[in-house]
Amino acid sequence: MSVLSVLIGLLVTAVVLAIAWKFYCVRSSKKSSRAEQYTLPVHQPQQYQPVSQPLPCPPLPPRSYRSSPYTPPVHQPEQHQPVYLPLPPRLPPSQSYPPSPHEQPKHEDDDQTDRSDEYYNSLCARANNEGDEMVRCFSESREAYSRGDRAAAKILSNQGKFHKQSMQQLNKEASNGIYLKNNRDRKLGEIDLHGLYVKEAVAYTDAALEEAKLRGDSEIRFIVGRGLHSEDGEAKLGPAIKGLMRKYQLGAEFDPSNCGVLVVELNERPPIRHRQHLDNSNRRSRRHKRRASNIGA
């Protein structure tokens, strides 16, 4: 009996162990299946969009300097910048009128007395060079036009106009400086025209006459010189200004004590000589009218 009970106890124990083992295996298999089904999330790095890069420029083709014919550069003359002279502190009113520029320099009209200053001499030399270039460009322009090259003629003509404008500006600066220098210490009613071209002197003379008439002056004195420093030794300014006064019907005579000074009478009526000349002209015209009327009758 004891052996049988022992065997039965062993058998029960074995059955219990088998059942427990089976239960354990089934549970372990379920856990493994669940572990296979569930996976932890893996962190994925953030994907960045690539930055668009500019397309590379295609390589430049190699330059070939023989592909186009060589064209020589066209010489452009240097543009002259005007030089503005400072005005003196005390000037007569007549000096405020600028002279009108002339078309080309008149070398024979130049009195070298007051153009010996280095600054004004350099201005005159530059003006002469511009005048030479102007003449050359206009001459070559006419030649180009005569042979049918109108494009070259137009270019040369424009260059000639540029040189002409530069020449006029330089001459104007020189004449302004010379006139102000000569008349800085002159009293009213006395105008020094030394060192000016004839056309420049005429422009200043017109301005001085207007100022003198506004002031009510009875006469005005123009210092024109005797022409000792002219190229041919003959006076240019004196005869020109005196002829201008004759045109304006103003009495003008050289000062007996100084033949380089022209004295002009600023009266409203013409001088005696001009009044006699006008009276004779009027008498002749009236006689011609009477003869014509008699012939017509």
C-alpha cells in the first residue's frame, strides 16, 4: 500500500508538472508573438529639402581677336573747362557788360602791350591752337564732302564747330581778364581798350556808351593806343572806334596832347560836320524829287 501510494503521488506530481509546463509554454509563446507584433518606433532624422543652386554658367567661348577688323580709336579733343576770373572789388558800371564773342581770332588786331601776362598769353595761345584746329577740320570736311564721304564730312564739321566754340570761350576769358585789369583803377568816363581785338573793343565800346548816356556824361575817353605794338606798326583800334562813332553820328577826335586817346562827344544832336553833311544830303534828295515831279508832269 505504501508503494502504491507513493507511485500515485509521483504520478499526480508528474501530471501537475506536465500541466504547469504546458501552461508555461503556451504563455511564453503568446508573449513572443506579442513581442514580434509590437516594435518600438525608431527615430528617423528629418529630411531637409535640398537648396536650389543656380545653374552653372556655360563657359565663355575663347575670344578671337582676329574675328573683327581693328578700328583705330577716334581722337576726341579735350573739352575746355571755362575759367571764371574773380571780379575786382571796385569796378565802374561799364565793366559789367561782357563782350560778344567773335568768330575767329584776328591776329593783326592784337596790341601786345597788355597781352604779355603769362596767364593771358597762355589763354591766347590755346585760343590760337583751337583756331588752327577749327580751320583744319573745316578744310578736311569740305574735302571729304567733295569726294562723296558725307559721314566723314559731318564728323569733321562737328569737330570744327567744337574747336570754334572752344576758341571763342578762350578769347572771351582772355579779353575779360585784360579789360578788367586795364580798367581796375580807371575813373568813370575813361575806358582803356589796350590789348583787345577790334571786335572785342567794339563790344566794350557799345557797353561803355550806354553807361555814359545813362549817367548823363557829356563825353567819354577811349584809350586806343597808337599801334606801336601792332604787327605792321599801324593802329587798328583807333580807326575802328572812330569809324564806329561816325556810324553812330557822334563827334570823335583824338586828344591833341595824346594821340592814343579818342575823345567822344555824347550830345544828343549830331556834330556840326555831320549836321552839315545831313543838310546837304537832304537838299540833294529834295532837288531830285522836284526834278522827278517836273518830268512826270
